[in-house]
Amino acid sequence: MPTTDEVAYATRLYRISNRSWKRILRPVNPYRLHIRSLVIGRCLDIGCGFGRNLGYLGNTSNVGVEPNSSLRVLARDLGHTVISPEDVRRSLHREEFDNLIFSHVLEHLLPDEHAVILNNYLPYLKSGGRVIVLIPQRAGFDGDDDHRHFWTLNAMETFLEQNHLITQKKGTFPFPEFVGTFFKYNE
């Protein structure tokens, strides 16, 4: 099974994200507009990859955390502030961020790792801050060999409640949930 810490994963992720049709649609990218509508204030993007969300948000005070060293280098080359998980404690301050984003992260982990990663980063969230979790639906989940745990919206809500977080909004984007059974970019 491939892992997200390999150079091959970084190369594949960047290649997929830079397909010609995605570059053409970049100015009107609905995902960019969606992320901007969810994030208010400063953001810590956990598992940020090469910094796509950081780029969409355009706020230079946002910080990404990425375990894959190849993706960290690429994100930094693109002008983003990205640190390794090992550098979080010495680089960040408690209650520093208004938002934590887990965008396409939790499905890469085994069930016993979900609460651990969430709780590792909660101390960096300001009181009253927001945790934003984006997960693929069935077609997107099945399209990546590294995905280890499939989430439904209800299962995610239960998980967040078990970790003392209140769900303020849940839904799918950009299309209704049934589209996620065949359209891999629905989340």
C-alpha cells in the first residue's frame, strides 16, 4: 500500500492537481470559493500537501503542517509557510489560530489514529474557533489506494461530538451527496 510520506505520492498529488483543465478553471474554481467561505481568520492547515488551500486562502499568516518532506519543499517553493508535525510545538503557540483545517486527511488514517491527530492540534485553536473537516465521498475515496477509512457525514459528526466538538454545518460540495457515488471530486 502506498503511503503519503513517499516522494511518489507527492509527485502524483501535484500532477493530479495541475491537470490542464484544472489550470484553466483556476480563476473560477468553486473549491477555492468554498474554502474561502468556510475560513474566517487565521488558519492552521493540517496535512496541507503542497499548500493548495493555503494558496486559495491567500493569507500569509496561515500555516500548513505536512509530514511529507517533498510536499513541504514544494509548498515552501510556492511561497507558503509549512512546517513538519515535529516542529509544531516549538514553532506555534497555543490558541493561535481561528481555524483548523483537515482537508482530505482523516481518510488516510486508521480509526485509532483519528482522535490522536485531532487532539494533537486542538490546543492551537482559539476558544470559539472552528474545526473544518473535508472528506471525500465514495468515488473519491475509492480513487486513492492510500485511503484507509471511509467516512459518512453522520459518522464524521459522531466522531466530532465524541471529541467534544459541535457540528455547526455539514453537507456535500459541490453537488448533492448521491453524486459522490460516481463523481470523485464531490466532498
